[in-house]
Amino acid sequence: MPSGNVLKVFNSNETSGLKWIWVAVLTFVLDQATKLWVIGAFELYERVAVTSFFNLTYVRNYGAAFSFLSDAGGWQRWFFTIVAFSVSVMLLYWLRKNDASQRLQNIAFALVLGGALGNVIDRLYHGFVIDFLDFYLGNYHWPAFNVADSAICVGAALLIWDAFTNKPEQSGNTAKAGK
């Protein structure tokens, strides 16, 4: 019975990594709220200096990270959308399979999930990703980015940190520890 399987998934939220799905939801909402604010408050390419090294600048990114493939002719929109949906499904599966006690890894997965979905909504709705955080040092500007990009980077860094620092017995996975 399909409804029994759905209930089983929801009942397992407290013991699986899905307990941390709220991090993905919060990331997604914060990302979308800031993007709505930017498109409502700024003209395209408008720049507001916040500090000596940081501007708020509304730009459109038709590519991926660092505007990769931004001038590829349009096919990249659908390619990056498919990649984001595929990664999101994979992250949901991993969250479901992880024990809730694997806090760092689950939070990292949730950050990447929320960020990926935040950017994919932009691609589907606008045809581009809204970027606005513009950091620079002297004449060097990092490509503008957004809350979703930040969440993906922080999530990826946490996964790397977890891979180097987490021992199997600390992660709640006793099978790996040989116990």
C-alpha cells in the first residue's frame, strides 16, 4: 500500500537524516527571500557599496558557478536544472539513509540541497540565477553569488571537513567501525 510507505518515511524523520530537512527549507526560503528583495529593490547591474570590499549588485547568471557556460546558447539552463534535480534526489536519499546523529554530514547535505533547489527555481522561473553578493579586493572581483551558492559552498566544505575528521564510531554508523 503506497500510503503506508509514505507514512514510514515521515515516521523515520526523527531517526534519519531527514530530521535535518528544516535546514534545507530554511536555506531555500532565505535564498528566495533575498532574491525577491534584490529584484524588487535594484535595477539590473545597480551597485550599492556596503563596505570597502563588498557591494550589493544585481546581476544575472545564465551559467553555473563563476558564470561557467553562461554564453553557451541556452542549453545549459536545462542541463544545470537536470543536474540540480538529480543531485537533490540523491541528497534526499542520503539524508533518508543517514542516521540522525550524523549531524555534520546531514547539515551539509541539507545546505547543499536547499542551495541547489534555490538556484534551480531561478533557472526554471527566470531562465537565469539571480546573484547579488559582490566581494572584491582592490581591482579583483569575485564573481557575484547568492545565498544558495553560499550554502552549497559551506555544505561542500563541511562534507570535506567531515570526511577528514569523522571516525566511523563518531558518526553513529557502527557497521563501519567493525562493531
